[in-house]
Amino acid sequence: MKQENLRFADLITVKSLFQAWDEFKKEKRSKRDVQRFERHLEDNLFNLYSQLKQKSYRHGAYQEFYVTDPKRRHIHKSSVRDRVLHHLLYQYLYKLFDQSFIYDSYSCRKDKGTHRAVKRLEKFSRIVSRNYSRGCWSLKCDISRFFASVDHRILKNLIVKKVKDEDINWLINKVINSFNLTPGKGIPLGNLTSQVFSNIYLNQLDQFVKHELKLKYYLRYADDFIVLSKTNKEFPSDVNAISRFLGDRLKLTLHPNKILIKKLSWGIDFCGYLVLPHYILPRTKTKRRILKKIGPGSNFQALYSYLGYFSHASSYKLSQALRNQLFGLASSVIILSPY
């Protein structure tokens, strides 16, 4: 059955809930709340199914905490029961909406991500600069407090255009209404559904930039977006048009201190890397942070993730230093092992 024709009863089946559980539990089996839920898994999922079927489901409260990665972020974590439901809705909404998104939207999509976004930016820079033989300029913008500013009414109206089943919309609205930073605004950093909600919301911006402003070399990752052009003459008018669109249609604003216009030769900072003619380099701040963490207390997993990060850039010496560190740790394990 096509996603557009899916009915509420087909969405919330016990089989679908168990499949959502299987997706949710990946890499979370060691968490205590997940273990507690799994001890009575069948009872918990059948109870959830019963609440959904009878439409007595109520979304629970959120647990708040902060993480630094490196920017400090305010996370809102829901219960295991609610997160299983988020997985169910995420899979449904992703399949329903993803084909309507532009190709160059890279956040929280299959076969996309930061590395593909940076490679695409590098390709765009080669095209615009004609293999680095002429000028290339970038306009980079950031939406101010995006997750906190998402307007519930606008989001619901965008979803109802594709979701025709009233009961499915009732359930989606339960999740949207479960969180407010100010009345009628905000989606939580921490909900899986927020990933697809953000792409549904910002797809309006993508379509405006591509089809009304007709900016060909545009790409977006989450609430950051970038445009390339052979000159910077049109960028001020582009910023004004985008700013008006965001305010009028999506109730969003551009961050005034994060509207950056740069030459390619100066380096374009995007998704953790610096794109230059002929090179992709690690972002200076990220490189310094990683180098500070490398030492006797480093673990294999962290070092391998850093090595993966550097492998997407022109950073042979840094990668070699990490490999030496890994070799040193491996040697220590072999020496200390009693077997």
C-alpha cells in the first residue's frame, strides 16, 4: 500500500510496533530505561497498541539535560514508550515526504550526511570556478534558534497536505503538541520525529530558493545553508528575499551574526570542514579540539572516529599521528594482556 493511502489501523499494527522497537533498540540495549522496558516488552507494546487503537494515547513528559558537542545543546528526552512511537511515525513520514525534498538537502536522510554535503560543495566550487580558474563566492546563513522557533500550526498544515487520514494526523499532532518552548512553538532536540519535521518545514525554504530565486548552487544541512556564485553582487538581495520568505511563511529569522560572504580562496567553512581550491581541510577549531583529546587516556573508539573524520580531508600528517597513537594503544594492550 502506498504511504499516501495508508490508514491509521494499518500504521499502528502490533507487527509495526515490534518493528519500530527493533529499530529503536539498536545501540541502546545497555541503557537502563531500555532494559526495564524490555523486561516486559510484550505487555508494554500491547498496552501501547491498545492506547493507540482506542485513541486514549497521551504523550509523556520529557527529561531535560544538556550536552556539549562542542556547542552546548538543550536536549529533551522522552520515555522509551514514546520513543518507540516516534520511530513508527518517523518511518512513515520519511517514506511519505522524502521524495518531495530537493537533492541537496543533506541532514537526516539516507545516503546523505555531512561528508556527502562537503563533497557536493567541493563539486559546486569546481563548477562555479571552472576548475579554480575564475572567482567563486559563497553565501552561508544560519537560521536563528530554529528548533525553538518551529511554528506548530505551520508544521501541521504542511503535514496535512500529504497525510489524508484524520487519525494519523491526530497521532502526529499528539507528538507535535507534546512540546512547547513558547505557546505553539518549538520541537525538541532529542525526538527522532524532530528530524523529519525539520526537513518538512525547511523544504519550503529549499523550494523557494531553488525554484523562485533560481539559485542553482544551493545546499542545506539542518538549519545551515550555503549558496555559491561566480560573484557576490546578488547576495545582498538574495539575503533580503530569503529573510522575507522565512519571516512571512515560516516565522523564522536568519541569525544576524552568521550571514557570511566569502571567497573560495579564503576557505568555505561547512559541516566541520574547510573547502578550498584543490583541498578539503579539517575545521581549525575541530582539529584543535581533537588534538587536545589525543593522549595516554585516549580509547580505540574515539581515535578511530577521529581517524574517520580526518580521512575525508587533506590531512595526511594528522591521520598518521592518529595511526601512531592507535598503534601505541594496541601495543600497550598486547603487553598488558595476561593471555
